[in-house]
Amino acid sequence: MMSPPANMTPATSSSTVGNDDDEHRMWIKPEADGFDPHKPVIEGIALCIRSKFELAKPSWKKFSQSIRDMWFEEFRKKFKWLPQYNVATRDNFEKRAAARMTQLFQDIRKNLPVKPNWMGDDVFKEMKEYWESPEFKSKSEQNKKNCNSNDGASIHTCGCISHRVVIWKRMKEATGKEPSIAEFYFQTHHTKNEKCWVNEKAEAAYNNFERTKQELSASQSASTEVHASNANLYAQLQEERRKNRKMRKELDLLKKYVNFNASSSNELSSQEDN
């Protein structure tokens, strides 16, 4: 369970942490577009949604602000955070709740016509009619095509950005040092059992980075070669960044966790300007 910084006094006003017993709430911190810790917060958000799902709406944004405020109040009963994170916590709650609701709906559709126990009969009937409508089926098919288009090497397997930060931190803790971008790329672009790449372009991109690294090792020292390899990989990801908005967020986040030497940093700056 996360604790607040030792040099700061946790806020206790209702505007920050709610009115329930403080001992039963977990300390959390907004990070990127999610939270630290990741899993218990996502599970908590799902529980908030399921506990008071009383209207048939196709997505998070279709619910009124008052309903979303109500779910956030339920969220505050489970978690607490320092006052300087009030705005970021609400913003990230909106993003994670929207994604979690989408996942909840997907899980229900996989088991149709079985009704989940957290959804009332009338609400489920309306939702089921919507999911079986030509309009929804058309949108669903188009979304599947978009997901399977194999447009580039930016497809990854580690969920939202905040969860990929967790992966990065775990890799660092396991080795005692910052992982290279190549190592991180390999970890996040393989299936969970690490037996295959997410697509052919991801594999081709990584193989190209490794080939370049071997070529550089013939003429450069080992330390310089590693930085050069990172720079090369970064350049490829930068190209994907131009094509994929989600990759832009990932790269911006990686900048905060990866340190390049002066020459590599200068090279990257010139690449970004092009």
C-alpha cells in the first residue's frame, strides 16, 4: 500500500479524501494517464461502476456529469491522495473509468445473452438491444479492422501508459539499472508468454536495431554503442510517433525515464526537428 511522502501531512478535508474511515482507504498517486498502484485502482474503478449502474448508456461519455460525479464520490471512499493531486486524480479517473467501462461492456458481450448480476433487467434489455443493432455492429466491425490493420510497430501488449511505467520500473528493479529502450521495446511488443512479436513490423524494427547495434560495436566502445542503439531505436519510434497518436504519449513518457549521453541527446534533438 502506498504511503504519502514523509515530509508532507496528508489532507483530511472532505474535498480531498472523502468522509469515510481514513484507515480503510488506500494511498494512490496519479501517474501519466493512470495511477500508482495500477491494478487495485483499476479494480476499484470497476467496482464503483458496477455498484451503481442504473442507466443504459453505450459509453462513459454518454453519462451525465452528475452520474460521473457520483461514481467519483464512490472512488473517493476507496482511495486517498495528497491535495496537490486533486485535478490530476479527477482527470485520470475519467480516462481510466472510460476505458474500464468499455472493457466491462466487452466482457458482457462475450457472454450474451447472459445478464451480469450487477446490471438490472431493464437496463440490460436496453443495452442488449443496442449491442444487437445494425448501427453498433457496423461500428464494432470497423473498430476490429482498425485494431487488426497491422499499420506499424507501435502496437504493444502492456495496456495503458501508466501500466507501461510499472513495467519499466519492474525491469529497473530486477536489474538495478535503467533498461535500454531496446529492452523495453522487446518487453512491450511481445505477447505475454514472450513467444512471438505482436506483428511482423515490430519484429522487423527490432531486428534492424539489433543489426545496427552490431555494426556500431565494430567501431565504437561498448558504452557508446549502447547509447547509439538507443538513439537509433528512438528515431524509429519517432517515425511511428508521427503516425500514431498513442505512440506520441508513450514516447513523451519515455523521455522522462531514459537518459542519453550528450552526443545521443543532440542527435535526437535534430531528429525531432526534422
